[in-house]
Amino acid sequence: MEEKSVACIEEFGRLVVAREYVSLVREWQAHTFYAVFVNNGCEGELPALVEVHDHLAFLAGTDPEAVEAELADYRLSAGDGNISIKPVALKELARNAAVLGAWVVWAGSDGGVVVDSILHILGLAGIAKNESGTERLYRAKLLELPANDEMGTGPVMAQRWTITTIEGDQEVGDAESWLVYDDDDGVILLNPDGSLRNGPKARSTITSAEQALFDEWRQPLYTFPVPEQTETSDVVNTQTDIPGHPAQAAVATSDVSIKADRSFVRMTALTSVLIIAVLGVVVSLQ
């Protein structure tokens, strides 16, 4: 493997261990990774899902040659017309992995696996300035608020943001929590007492930079169904059987033992796509 690739892996690992999340966002989100894609017929091309310790993962890395070299470990071949290796921004690969509940196997890293908490930072976090011009780090969880039949409103797309202030490359102060929702259809979310003060924030009321983050995180995802997950004390076992879905052709099992204990971070995953049962009052202005 090239020295540059080794240096990349070591630097990434250093930032993760040091929990330098601001630097991860600044330096790594736009980084180009090379991922394995599988042509699934009518579904088009989707990232290949490989199995690592009973968990689904995308196979990708900074060095396309290293990615190709690891295909054989999963009984895949670049000579197969259905298999290709394509460049993709790390933040896009991470966003899809985070929502799907998958990991990313870093080809060429001797068993390195990027898991849930870091994928959320890489795929569902961003830096923007608030109305005062202060840089802040925004972390998002994607939500769908239920329809309100009484009011005649449909489901509302929303995001739960955790926001911290940035000084230099460090997060400082206490975190804020916002519920930001799409008000394109004239919907207003109120507090349970019917007030607006410190309540859910409509997309139209936040800064343009914050709107850009909201819009980026709600972009369409790869067309994988969200697999069922069962929490354990250390890792999450995700079902690899996806009945009736062409994407199951992309699942491959490694012939070698991938050392997940060498992963950059190991944490229990939380389901990223949540359905909120009741949240405030939904009122239609239409």
C-alpha cells in the first residue's frame, strides 16, 4: 500500500481517538473514497454490502487498488460486469451508512472498520455560522413527524439538531438542541402549550447556511430498506436477509476474519430514522 494511504489511515485514527470531531468534519467529509458498487438491475447501482461479524458494511477506501485487492476476501471480482469501484465523497457514503445502520470497512487498513458514532459525524454533521457569525458544529438525527388527521396535515420531515460552538477546532460550552422542520407546506409546529417561544424551528426561519445543512441531510438515500437492529453491549447485529429486495444480491460474506477489534471506534448504534409519536401541535395555514 502507498505511504500516502498509510498516512491517511493513521491521521484519521488519530483524530478519532482524540475525539477531534471538528477536524474530522473539516478535513474528511469531502475526502474522496472509492467504494464497491453492484449493479442490481432495475434498482441500478448500489454500494455492495459485505458482512463483518454479522453486521452489514460498505467496502471502501482511499486507495482504489487496495479496494480491488480486498474484493477476493468477499468472493467478489472486479472482472464481474456487475461489480465496479467508483469514487464517492466520504460524507455521502457515511450519511447513507449511518441511516442504514451499516459500517464502512476501510480497505487497506488491516481490518479497520468505521462504525456508527463516527459515521454520524462524517455523514450527519456540518459546520455553519449562526446569525451572529459564530461558527458552530451541527449534528443531526433524521425524523418524520406523524400525520395529523384531525388537522388534515401529512407527515412532516424534521431533524433533531445538537449544536455546539466552535473555538479554533474545539467545541466549547453547552450544547443546544433544536427541532427543525420543513415548513414548505405552510405547517407550523407549536409547543404542547400552544406557544412558539423556544419551540420547534421552521426551516424558513434559520440562516441560509443552516438551511443548506438541512437540505443536504434530507437528500435521497440509496434505496436500501432500513434493516432491523438489536442492541447489544458492544456491537449491533443487523439482519443481512432482506426479503424481496434486489439489494440482497449485494451482500457478500468475507472468507477471512476481519479484525473488528482494530476498528477505529466501537460503540452501540442507535437507530437513526425515528418516528415521533406525538410532538406539539401541528397546525395547517392552508
